[in-house]
Amino acid sequence: MRTPNRPKHAREHGRLAELDLLRFLAALAVVAFHYLVAYASVWGDRPAELFPAVAPVAGLGILGVELFFIISGFVILMTVWGKGLGAFARSRLVRLYPAYWLSLAAVAALYGLTGAKALDPKLSTGEYLLNATMFQRLFKVTDASGVYWSLWAELRFYLLMAILVIVGVTYGRVLAFCGIWLAAALALKVLQHGDVTVPPVITETVMPDYAPYFVAGMGLYLVHKHGHAWLPWIYVAAGYALSLDSALARVHRRIDAAGFKNMPVTDTSVIIAITIVFALMALAATRVLRLKPSRTLTALGGITYPLYLFHSVVAVAVIPVLSGDLPPWLVACCATLIAVLLSYLVYVFAERPIQRILKPRGRAGASVASAVQMEKASVP
């Protein structure tokens, strides 16, 4: 397949400041959902009743992870283009695990050394050790932290991308990969709506609920790198359509579990939120939304992953202590500020130094360092 003419702006192959900002906003959305809607056991009360004015909007923060998935599709494809399997695997290890291990240690310490009960996964030492591999769901072991669920989806995406890397990343092969994955996701969705039983291994591999986000991100990167062409935009549009079904289903599951009073999110607001997410990513991919790189935006992008991993620990440790003496709004604000500050400290004094230690030296190290720098805009 002929590659479209490449626009001048796509020659800039590196960190995109606008993605740093979008990632941070996505993380804040997740924090808002948990702090203001989801964490009833942490507050000892229904958060939606404590924050009734903002609960309908904060509830949409559940979809912040979906924005992460689109960004991941975009950035991981950018990363693997022209790279080998070894560099990709090493960059993923260096990028994902240091902050993850620190957060896992924090969770284990919180429940092992204090009397904290809220959100306690009640894991044995062996189960915590299995969590350290990030493959605990493969062995039906509970996540040590509820936020870890999205990392399992990311890992499966990386494994699929590894296959593409082995085959060779070209414009035509990426289009074929996206088309096959999207068609498989659509087929599984149709079967699921028809109450047809699908073997779990197929569902786990294809990820019909999340594939549309990853594929849309990949399609947007093709537009960013090679310019406008009809097929990538069709993938983006198809991803958007399938994502609406996935997002509505995820919100409905939450409403069924908690009740609409405790998750006051309407279908209309979900559709609007997903539309805004796709619109923002399309604007970023086409460079209509373009921000000048700065230390502030780089820092915001850098702390996003630790913020995603650590905000639950902060909630369990801080909210019950403060909620007896301070009004709920002030407690939520204090917890959020503490979570952001802790994330910055983890990023500066732990994550980056550990990454430097783990990073291989020489030409391979330079390749991995470049990949990690770009991939900081992918995972939460």
C-alpha cells in the first residue's frame, strides 16, 4: 500500500507536550472519580452524597483510563516504528516496573503495618509477590490495588504489538494489523450481545472492550506521521463507534453495582465525554492542538503514572484521618494535593534514578532511553 505524503510537522519524532497535558488531565479525572464517587469504604459514607453537585461530572472520571488507552495506541506505535523487539521490551520494563514496584510496596506496607481496612485486597505474601510480576490476573490472583486492572490491558496490548514488531512495522502492515484487530473485536461484541459463549482466552487476547481505543490511537498516529488518508480515519471512526458501546457498558456495570444515586452518570453524558476524548486526540494528532514543550508540562506528564498508581494509597491513609475534623471538600482537596506531591517525589527521587540504573549502556541504552522518553506519554 502506498504511504501518503508525510507532512512537515510529522518529522518531529519525540515527546508531544499536548499528550503530557492530556495524560495528566486523564489521571486527575480518575482521581476525581475515586475520591468523589467511588471510595465509599474510604469515606465511611457514599461520596456521591457528600459531593452531590459534582458527582455527575466526577463520575465520568471512570473514563479517564479510556483516554490513556488511546494515547497508548498512539505513542506505542510511535515508539516501535523502526525499533527492534529487544529495545521495545527493555523500554517497557524500564518504563513500567520501577514505579509499579514502589506502589506495590506502599500497598503492602499500608495494610501490613497499619490498621487500614478500606480497599484491603487481603493478599498473602505469595500473592503480593505474584503481583510484582504484573501478570497476577493470568493466575486469577486479585490485584493488590484496584487501579492495576488497566495495566493488564496494557500488557496484552504490548504483547500484540510485539508480534507486529517481529513481523516488521510498516504503514501497510499497521493498517492490516488494525483492521484485523478491529474486525475481531467487532465480531466478539456481536457474539457477546447475542449471548454466545466465547472461550476466555480469545476474549482476553482480543480485548473487545478496549481494542477500539488502542486501534483508534494507532490510526491517529498514522495520520500524525503520514498525513490524511481515508483508511486510518475509518479506523478512528470505527473505534469511536465501538468505544461508545464499551464505555456505556462499563458505566452501566458500575451503576448496576452501586445504584444510580451513587453513580449519577447518564448515557448522554457518557457519549459526550467519549466524543470529547476522541476530538481532543484528533486535534492533537493533526497538530491543531499544539502546545509548546515546557518543564511544567514535562513534569505533569512525568508524574501521571505515579499519580495513577499511588492515589489510592493516599486516599486510604489520609481521608479517614482528616474527615473527622475537616469538611469533605477540604479533605478531598488535601488528599489530591498530597497525592500529586507524593507522585512528584516518586518521579524525581525514585522513578527516574531507578530507570537510569536499569537502563542499559551503549547504543542499546540510547535506543531504550529514546523509547522511554517517548513512551512516558503512553501508560497512565
